[in-house]
Amino acid sequence: MQMDFASSRLDGMAAWSCRLASARAPQRLGQIWLSACRLPDLVFPAQAQWHQVQVLDSRLDGCDLSGAVLTQCAFVRSVLDGLRAVALRAPYLSFWQCSLRGADLSQAELEGANFEDADLTDAKLVSSNLQRSRLVRARCGGARFVDARLSQADASHLQAGDADFSGSQFDLVNVHDAQLGQARWDGCDRRRLRQTDPVLLQAQQWHPTKP
């Protein structure tokens, strides 16, 4: 409990099955590999910097990465429920199959980020840059994308029936087979959406020929 690594150098560390609640992390982390770890309420100093940090099958509930800069980092099948990451700068960050329920990613720079198969239920992405991001099969019930930039994002098979996209920019967003029934679009022109992806449609309708 409450281990203090604030003055430590942890570059190159690999850890399996670590359990460290409310630990204090250093400002800089580089080339870290964490697997099956439990790190709830991990505390980072302001403007933390991560480089090539890989987090697999781990729990980081309630962490605060507001203002952090993450480069070449990835979270895979990890739980980050309640994450606070306002003004996070992390282009092409991966949250593949992660749980981000109730996370606050407002004003974040997440161009090209991967949210494929992620759970963004009740998450806040207000005024965030999500251009060219992947939201394929993401679950976004109750999520708020107000004033977000989503242009050229791939949101095919997105589940966002009651999400709020008011004021968002979504030129050429692919929403093929997405569930958007009760979503809010105040101030938006939905004609800018790509309702059908010809390639995906062809794949769905393809049947192998019998010999």
C-alpha cells in the first residue's frame, strides 16, 4: 500500500501479477511492460511522460493521467474505469478491449487512437480530438462526445444508442451497421456520415461458392 516510487528510475522494468494500491509513480516511465497487475488509484505527478509502456490484462481503476504525454503506449484488455485523463496527449494510443467506464478523456489529443471493442459506457470525451480513431464495436452507452472532432474515424458496428454527439465534427465517419438509435446530434449534419461501407457490406454478404 502507498509505495513511493516518485524518485525511482523504472525504465526497462517488466512486472507480472504486481499488486500496488495507491502507489506514487515517477514522472517519467520508459519501456515498461506490465501484465496481470493490479494498480488501483495509481498516483502520477503533473504532466507525467510515458514512452513505450505496455499494459496487458491489468487493473488501473481510478488513476489520474490528466495532462500526461504518452507516446507509443498501449493498454490491452485492461480495466481503467474512472480514469481521469483530461487534456491527455496520446496520439495513436491503444485501448484495445479495455474497460473505460466513466472515464474522463475531455480535451484529450487522441488522434488515431484505438478503442476497438472497448467499453466507454458513460465516458466523457468532450472537446477531444479523435480524428482517424478506431471505435469499431466500441460500447458507448451514455458517452458524451460533445464538440469532439471525429472526422475520418472508423465507428463501424459502434454501440452508441444514447450517446451525445452534439456539436461534434464527423466528416467521413464510417458508421456502418452502428447502433445510433437515440443518440443526440444537436447542431450536426448527419448527412456527413458514411452510413454504409461498401467493402464491409460486400464481406457480410459474401458466401463461399460450393465446389
